[in-house]
Amino acid sequence: MSKEAILGAIRRGLRRGELPEDQKAMLRARMAAPPRHLIPARSRVSRPEQIALFIANVEKEFGTVERIPDLDAVPAAVADYLAAQNQPPRFAMAPHPELQGIDWSSRPMLQFEARKGEASDIVSLQSAFAAVAETGTLMLPSDAIRPTTLNLLPDVAMVLVRASRIVGAYEEAWDLLRAERKDPLTGGFMPRNVMLVTGPSRSADIEQTLELGAHGPRMLHVLLLDDDPGAVAHA
């Protein structure tokens, strides 16, 4: 169905026609200058403290974090983590230019394919767009270079995030998305979806017993690239 057909069906369900011009203008103004929500005081700290807050919140939510000095350290970090967790040295990798530009030859035992996720995948390596210190959350907007299936299908999810892309509050992560992303189809900044990942998937729906991996990865490992000099100096 075309966009107009879908909107027409919604209007018929609401028993109204198009909005009057004054309401359209109000909505356009809200989209052009979206109102900001409350920003928690705990995120208003120095850069080293924000990084520390992010790490603490990831670990509080059953995730793990390893700080690495540069991209050259990624292959060793991936290989060592998979070995420590008794996982196979195979993974599906996001076709992100940064990940594909890494020299993986230092760990020849690693096997990977740059593609979207498949049901048979056990391990994935993703690249985060941004991260939020106030809750230890990764922002993963859907994109051809950042397939959403890699966030959901594998049992073990590894995510590379730069320290320079860690912000204090959610509002600042949305600011980055608005400023840096432009959808080629609509011209707007919003992709098909934006996944906000805080720790591995879990649920306590059955008898209030916490179960990891209920609706997605059972394990989440963050590779934190220390590219923010202001944070590294006081780490």
C-alpha cells in the first residue's frame, strides 16, 4: 500500500479528514524543535565519570565491558573473550566500514562473515551508533551497515562502541541521531527502528524467575574503544 492509502485508512478509522493548517503548523514546529525531557543529574558529570557510569550500568545489567586502546586491539579482544566463554571462534559481523577496515590477520583462527544475522548464528559483532551513560544503554539504529538481526538472533552479542560516542543522557543520543543521520528515502533522521539495548535479553514473566536470553542474546560484551583523551587520562 502507498503512504497515502495507509494514511487514508487511518483517517477513515478516526472519522476525520486531513488536519487543519493550524494543527499541521503546530506539529511541524514540534518536529523542527522537539521538546527536551528531563535530564537526570547523575549524567551531568565529567567525561571520566560518564565513562565509569556507563561501564558500571552495563555491568549492573549483566553485561561485560573490556576497554581497548585502539582498533588494532579488537581481534585479540574478540578471540580472548570467545575463548574465555568457551564459544566457537566464528561470528557474524556487521558490514560496517570501521569493522571491515580492521586487520584481523593477527588472529587467523577467527572466522567471520560481514552480513545480516541468521537464525543459526551463535555470536555477532556489531558497531554501536552511540551509548548512554545514565543507564548503560547502547543505541543501535537500523541501517544497511548495522543490521538489526545481529542484535536479536545470536546467543552472544559483542558490540564495539567508541568512548567519544558515549553521552550522558538519552536526549543527547537523540541529538546525535538528528544531527548525523539522514534517511535517503524520506529526508528525515529516523531509520526503520532504533534499538536501545541495556544488557542481555531477559525476562521474569514466569514465576518472577529471571531468565537471560529470553528474547535475544543471552550474553552482551562491550568492547569500549578509548578514543576520548579526556576520559582516558583519568581512567
